[in-house]
Amino acid sequence: MPELPEVETVRRGLAPALEGARLTQVDVNRPDLRWPFPTDMSARLTGATITALGRRSKYLLAHLDRGETLIVHLGMSGRMVVDDTRLGQFHRDPAWLPRHDHVVFHTGTHRVTFNDARRFGFMDLVATDALETSRHFVRMGPEPLGNGFNEDYLVAAFAGRNTPVKSALLDQRIVAGLGNIYVCEALHRAGISPLRKAGRIASPRVRSLVPIIRDVLGEAIEAGGSSLRDHRQADGELGYFQHTFRVYDREGTPCPTDGCGGTIRRTVQAGRSSFHCVICQR
DNA sequence: AGGTCACCCTGTAAGC
DNA sequence: TGCTTACAGGGTGACC
């Protein structure tokens, strides 16, 4: 489900309920998701206070006052929604099966439910001061919205690469947080074919990708992410960025580029769908 | 070294 | 209507 904008949307929605809150109870309803939960996860969380709720790439980070950080990845279909238990407001989609409520976090005033039908998500607990060297992040590239991701960096990262630019931008070691949707959208805005080899793109065009990627992600965050199937904001509302897609999931529709006249095509790269216009993306 | 692909799992939609 | 198939926003590890 979630790429960086969706995870950031969830983070912003959860933060008012969780930052500074003490976890009074944590229900862990099965032994694993994609991987086993960390040992004694419920006991290690219960009684802890969440000092800050952060994000690295597509990972949510709940920093605790015990020197550990809870890492949450939503996989493809993971959702986290918050209810104010004082108001009795429950954001439950009728199609959202309770048997997929795998972890429920309780504070004195709120309940946060992690629901993940496909169970591609996972959670981990690691020492906060060792986060960057943990196995999740040690090989991870820069944040696309941070200073480490810039024009010179991307030119160097693409130099000599024989892989399609689509695969290069999905490679979390090059830039961390992009997924299938936002790579397709950014490449259309840049006029670059997803099939083109990363090392065979003139450097001015590579450089142009940097502000375009920042714009696409920023606009998507402002829209609350993209809701195709599973994504919900933390209050249960849909995201709205999918209405702005130029190419993603728009096979057969006219290219939105002014005066282009092309048609959006779907291809498969590395087992995933790519969408692009063969006329204005070269 | 670098790149591709199958796989993890369930739900949904399309095709027959 | 019911069955089968393809596909889905991600990440890992085995393989070439």
C-alpha cells in the first residue's frame, strides 16, 4: 500500500494521539506478520511513553522513553487508524475484517489499530541509538525530501548504471521512500521513459528529476496520500492524490501532456506494472 | 557486481 | 452463479 506520502500521512494523523502518550495496553493477536514480532513485544511496550513519532522512508518510528524504538512497516495493505475512546468514535470500514486487526495499542484516551490483510507488514524493536545501523536502515539511501538527495547525488548514483531508470528509482539504496506510483508519476513529469537505462540519461534530465520527485511527494502528502485500495489516513478518511494521477493505473487513456496526443501504455518491469506515454517520455 | 525474478498472503475484479 | 486467473502501493533472498 504505502509509499512515503501514505506513511507520512499516517504519521501525521497518529502523532496527536501518540506523542507524549503512555501505552497502557498493547494487544498482540498473532505471533507474526511477515516475520515474528520481536520477543516480548507487548511487555516491552506496555508502560512506555512514546516521546516522538518519526518516519524513515516508508517506516514509522515510535521512539520510546526506554531507549528503544518501535519500527512499523505497513507492507502492502497495512493500515493504522486511531479512535478516541472517550468519544466512542470508531473508524471501521465494513469491508475491513476484524480478523486482520493484528496489533492494538491503547493509551488512556485513544486506541490505535494496526490492520493488515496481506500481512506483508512487520514490526521490530531496536535500540534508538543504533537505528541507523540496524539492518533496516544501514544500506538505505537518502530521504527524497532531505538535503542528502540532490542533483549532484543523483547524477553520481545513476552514472554507469545499466538498469532501467524505473528500477533505479525503486532501489531504496539510491533513494529511500519511492514506490511504484510515485516513480511512474515523476518520470512522466520529467518526460523520461521508465525503460531508459539510468546511466544513459543526459545529466540535465537526471537533475530535473530531483525537484520533480520532491514536488510529486509533497503534493501527495498534502492530498493525504493515494487511496487505490487499502490506504486510509489515520482518521479513516481516504487520500485524494489518486485523482491527480497522470499515468499510474491509467492504461489506454490520453496522455495529459498538452498537445502530446499519446496514449498511456502499461508495461511490466521487474514484475511490476509501469505506466508511461511512449510519445512524450523518451 | 549488478540485475532479475519468485515469493511471502489475502482480497478483489475480470473473464469464462 | 460459480470457478479460475491475474493483479495489487513492498522487501528479501536466491539465482543468473
